[in-house]
Amino acid sequence: MAWGDELRCEGCGEIWVEPSKNSLKKSFGGMHKFMAAVGLRRTPDGYEQANLIIDSLIDFARKSFRMEHQNCSYTSSESDEERCEVCGEIWVEPSKNSIKKSFGGMHNFMRSHGLKCQPGGYKEANLIIDNMIAQDREDFRMDHQNCWCL
């Protein structure tokens, strides 16, 4: 299961979802097998190096997706995106997970907004996130209302 950021190709609409570090470790059979595969020892420094390598693998996958899609032509008509008719810039609705991750996870998001980790708090946190997404969409519309970006 992926919990990371999403990228959507502005041309074809394909979505790349950042894999979790755990999913990468599991693809090698676990952290210790990953470390053995890349020649690292089970020391504090070895674990730190392993995590840096995993971050690099994720970064490489993100860059590869961008490179593969840099020349796509626009064909998507998804309802969760908007395109400026003048400059062609596309606003794509961010996922709730990417917003939570930007705060370091749901619990950090809730703490930063003064909410308690209880059913009512989760519901309110999700409403705040929905409002953040709606505001971001509105900001895009306002920014491109009188677009002269050509």
C-alpha cells in the first residue's frame, strides 16, 4: 500500500503514487535482506544508509515518471482537474493522503489544528482537508480568471 505523494501526468492523466518505504523493503524480503543486497551491515550507520538508499530509489522512480511523461499530449478530461483555457496550466486535485503526509501524517495534522485523536476529531480533520482542497481549487480559478500567461 502506498502512502506517499502522487504525480499526475498533465498530458495523459496517468498517476504515479510514491511507494512507501516498507513496500520497497518488503519487495526485497525485508530490511535485513535489502541491507545484505546493497552490502550494508546491521549497524546504526547501516540502517541510516539503507534508508537513504531507499529515499534515492523513490526519488529516481519519481524522476523517471516525470521524464517518461514530459512530452505527453493532453487527453484527460478527469473531473478532479481543471485546465486554464488561456495558458493551459492544469490544477489536479491533491489526494487527502498527500496533504496528511505534508504534515507528517494524520496525527500531526490533527495536532497542528488543535484536534484530538478521537472519532469526532478525525471527522473534523477530514472536513478541514476537504476545505483546504476546495480553497486550493478556488485559488487556481482566481489566479487564472484573467490569465495573460501567454
